[in-house]
Amino acid sequence: MNKNDKRTADRIYLILAALFIASLVTSNLIFQKFFYWYPFQLEAFDVKLFEVSVGLLPYPITFLITDILSEIYGKRKANEVVIAGIFASFFSLLIIYISKEVPATSWSQVNDATFIEVFGAAPLAVLASMLAYLFAQFIDIRVYHFWKKLTKGKHLWLRNNFSTFSSQFIDTMTVLLLLCSFGIIDWSKFWGLLLSGVLFKMMIAALDTPLLYAAVYAFRKRFNLKVNEEILD
């Protein structure tokens, strides 16, 4: 790879890392709003499919990006972005905490009560999300590379879905356990939200497989990479 290709690859890596971090931090800030999508008239444990947090909307993007990074840039570079995302989330947690403590002016369009109502649970949410996320993302990368090594770089769909399915289940279960323990979500909704969240994430993960194939194809064509070949430092 020549110097121009290396600079281009580094720029793309930076853009993917920025999208990853933005998606992660945003999901932690907006999680308290829940939305509904009823493609089926089904209920599970008194929760309709699907009633899920809007925080789940940007979250699958992070797993798609780590799969792209794992496939093209390798395990180490994918782990670096995950760690950067964790630092960014804790930094946002610090900013939210400080913002809660400073008093609002009398003419502020957002007063203290409104701010606390919207962001009051954010510190606990970020903590819960980070504990779950740290566990899930490292499992995702590890499982992805296990299948990549086992299949010798073939069957991209298999490692993409198997790694994401397992990590998304762990992430959803862990964060719900923590949020219920903190009293942010009632325990009566645990099983319904777990099933609804996991099924929703699995559907999104299956839908992102063509996107992963397109991204990997574009990378391999642009940088003349062979199957199972990665862009090295």
C-alpha cells in the first residue's frame, strides 16, 4: 500500500471512529424515551412487540462499525475505537453531572427541573450502559475474529450475525438488569423489554448484513485487499 492509500485508509478509520463515538454517546443521552412499532399484534410479558428505547436506534450502528473495523483494520484497531468510545461516554457523564449542579438563570428556556427530568437519570444510564457495553463489544470483537479465523475469512454473513446476536443479547440483558436495579425501570417490565429489545436488535443486525458486504467490497476494491487480508499499520 502506497502513502496516499495509507492516508486515505487512516482518514476513513477516523471517520468511522467518529461515527461510532457519536452513535454511542447519543444512545446514552436519549435512552429515556421509548417508542412503539407494532408490525405484529403480539405481547410478551405484558409488553407489546416492539416497545423499545430510542437509544436502540443508533446503537446497532456501533456494532456494524466494529464489524467493518474488525474485518478491514483488524482486532487491535477495533478494540481501540471501543476504548475511545468508553472514554467519550464517561466524559459526557462528567459534563452532564456538572451541568446538573450549576443553577439555571431565571430567563433560561430550560430550567433546573426540566433539565433534571430529561438528563437526571443519564449518569446512572451511562454507567449501566458502559458496564454492559464494555462487556458486549469486546465479546462481539472476540467472537467475530473467532469465526473469521475458523472460516479463513469466508462466510462474512456468519461471523457478522453470530457475533452481533450474542453480544446484543448480553448487552440488552445486562443494561436492563442494572437499570431495574437502579429503579429507573420497573422490574415488571424486565422480561418483556428483554425479549422485545433482543428481537428488535436481531432484526436490525440481520438487515445490516448487506451494508457490511457493501462496505467490505468497497474497501477490498479500493485498497486491493484479498479475502482475509487487513490494512496493517
